[in-house]
Amino acid sequence: MSTQYKPAIHFQHVDYRIGDIEILNDITGSFPQGRITTLVGPSGAGKSTLLKLCNGLISPANGEIFIKDKAIGEYDPVELRRMVGMALQSAPMISGTVYENLNLPLELQGQQLSKEEALELLEDVGLKSDLLERKVKELSGGQRQKVSIARTLVNKPEILLMDEITSSLDRASKLEVEELISKINRKYNTTIIWITHNLQQALEIGDYTWVMMDGQVVETGESSLLEDPHNSRVNEFVKGVVS
Amino acid sequence: MSYWALSLTLIFVLIPLVLSKTLNLGLGRDMTVATVRSIIQLLAVGYVLKFVFDSESLIYILLMVALMIVAATHNAQKKGAAIQGITWKIAVTLIFVEVLTQGILIGFNITPATAQYIIPISGMVIGNSMVLSILFLNRFTAEVEDHQDQTELILALGGTPKQAIHRQLINSIKASMIPTIESQKTVGLVQLPGMMSGQIIAGADPIQAVQFQLLIMFLLLTTAAVTSVFLGYLSYPTLFNKRMQLLKG
């Protein structure tokens, strides 16, 4: 992809399969450190699986993944997952209040999030402070997604994996989250890998783009490639999505 | 009870058979098989118990208990097929519960170390432990499947497998213990326990029958708690690999 930036994550001939079904096939490429890379492609292309590989929730069948030049297998899984944060598409919550959910990452380490820090996180993601003691079952889909993002930020990850986090948000909330992620990227030099179905979002937010189809990476480069793809399948996909 | 009176008890089998036939329930064959099996199994066990009691040999007592554990393990393991190595985990749980309860009973001289006490009490403990294992495994496999996203969430946030599965484990332990606790709350009010009723019918002093029943009830409470906790903590690690990844069945 880019030779300008050090890779935060590098895939080298990575395959992943479930039983006999091949989900990812020979993935090779890098996600540049401190940049926002979007992953686009049709449903079932293997994008979410690729994110789970980065976070160590699953392991490749073949090939190697390097996080900051160190093979992923050499990391302690807990250390790796705190360093590579992940906001899941379904924004799962533990039952209880918003505060209990925000406190979860620290509770797992035997620590506690102060109310002030929790309120700051809510403000960062554009949620009102009175939501802190609200039960999560009373939240809207968009509010849940924002709480999920805030919760991921508690570990202060160096790499942030986002799986379609704005798909259930209204336009105003979507813009707030985009602004928030850009701010985190700029302020902390956090590497962001963001799955999106919204090509306009990929163009506006992403520095780089991977286009995936049928478990393979078919085109990579600066996000502007989406305006004029070289690959004919990508071209068809872009036109299909745009139209 | 005379053999004539015993044979008259088959009336209680005839009634449901007639109902099944009349209402086309299709349970006639199952009920007949169950009746024949219960007659053969109970008569056989009666003769075996008489032999073991008369011989007063520790080997025979141990063999009887081992047989109970093997049969209970075989029955319970079907419910936990999704959990790797479930057969030996259930067997270890049953052995642990049996050793613990008999150790306390005999160690504190609560009951004598004779076949007459060890075998029936072991039967109740192992039988109850088997049912608890089935209840626990049923609930635990459902909890793990239903809350897979929460397990992955905690792993993704840097939690350990034990933290990731904690809520599901606790929910399953609590759910499997509820029937034992609830039945203790209503004992004597709603139902008279089988063992106590049997003793009273056989002519025992009701107060003494109650004392033994209390012993059994308390014993079964320990059995319930130890079975579900022990089996739970033996089972959950096999749901994850060394990289702390949730293995999907």
C-alpha cells in the first residue's frame, strides 16, 4: 500500500477457514500506523473476520500477522486485545447501566473508572451526562453504538477496529462519530481500521482503502481509488453501491 | 406386603394404559416397557442389596457405588456432548461429591459405615448429582450459545476466558440449584418425601423418619451446590483455546 508509513498491522499470506469453507484467502498487505484505513466490499467478503484476526479473537489457518513488527502469536492475548481495541457491529452490552458498561474494561483489570472520566467519555461521543445511570436496555440503537465506542476507548488502544459502527446511526450522530474518530486519530495518532458500507464515508474519512471481495483483497490504495477503481470488479461494485 | 397385594398394584399401571388407549396418546408401549424394566431392575437390585448387606464386604459396597457412578455418568454425558471431555468431567464430579458427602457422614460419625447406610445414601447423592449435572449442562450450553456476543465482547476488551464466561456460569449454577432449594422450602407442606413416607409406612417412628429426612435434605443441598460449581469450573476452560479464543461448536 503506502511506503510512507510504518505498518501498524501487516498480513502475510493469511488464510482463514471454518471447517472446509474458506473465508479469507491469501491476504497480504499493511495497515499504516497512525492513519485511517477503511475496509469496503460486499457482505460476506470477509471484512469482519479480518478485524477479528487483528484483535486475536480468531487465528489464521495459514500465514502470519504482525502487529507493530511483532508476530501476533508472541503477544499475550489480553495485552494484545487491550492494545488493539474493537467496537463490534452489534454493540453488545452487559446488562446494567451505561456506567457499568463504560467501567467494564477497567473492572476486568481490577480497577474502576471514575465518574468524571465516564462523563468525559460520554461527552466525547456526544451523549448527555444524564445517560450515565440509565439502564442500557432503555437506550436507542444509536446511543448503544456510541456507548460501545466510548467503552472501547477506555483501554486507550493504539489501534482501533470499527465494524460498521455508524450503520445504525442517524445522520447527525454519524457525523459526530466520524468527527470523534478523526479527532482520536489526530490527537493520539491512533491507527484506525474501519469497516463501512458507506463509500462516501470511506472517501471522506479514510486515508486508505482495502476493497475486499470473496475473501480476497482485490484493490488497495488511497481512498480516492474508489472514485476511479482500476479493477473491473471493484468498478462494478462501486457503481452498484453508488447507484 | 403380600405377593397378592403387590400384584394388585398393577391396577395403577392399568389406569394410564387404558387412558392412553382411549385418548390415543401412543404411550402404551413406553409405559409397558417402563413397568417391566422397573420390576426387573428393582427386584434385581433388591437381591443384590440383600447379598451385599449379608456379605458385609467393603469390596461389594465399592462395586455398587462404582456401578451407580458409571450408570449416572453415562446418562448425564449425553446432555454435554458439546463440551470436550464431558464424560470424565461428570465422573470426576460424581466421585468428588460421593467422597465428600460420605467422608463427612462417616468421618463425623453421623451414619455408620455399613452397607445399609452407605448404599442407599450414595444412591440418593449420586442420583441427585446426576440430575443436577443434566440441569446444569442443559442451561450452560444454552447460555453459552445465547450469549456468545457478550463472551466475545469481554474477550475483545481484554478479559480472560473466566471473566468472559463468568455471568453464564453463575446463571447456570443458580438455575440448576433452584429446584433443590425450592423443594426444600415446601417439604412437609406440599409433599412428604419418598424416603420418609417409606419409613413411616414400614412402621418407623415418624420423628426418627423426619430426622433422617432432614439429613438427606441437607445432604442433597450440598450435593446440588458442589455438583454444579465443580462441574462448571471443570467445563468452562474447554470452551476456549490457549490463545483465549472462544471455540465454536
